[in-house]
Amino acid sequence: MEPPFYIIRWSGSFRQEDGIVSNMLCRLGTKKEVERYAEEMAEKNNVTVEAIV
């Protein structure tokens, strides 16, 4: 069974959708959904995905 949430860490900080500036985020969803979101945000904000745990 997959965990209900994942923690994403990017290579640099940027303004998240909720207005908080950070390089980490906790996200609900399946591993595939979270990976897709992490990559989209990385591309949009010119950073790379460092880890998803």
C-alpha cells in the first residue's frame, strides 16, 4: 500500500501555490501524481526535483 502523502524537495526555493516560499512541500496523492506535480513545478520555477519521499 502506498503512503497517503509524499514530501517533495526541490533544488531551490520558490513561491508555492499557497504563497509560502519554500523548497519543500507535502503533497497528497499517488506516487505518479506527486511525481508529475513535482516535475511540473520544477519546470515552471526553473529548479530541479531533488527528492520525493
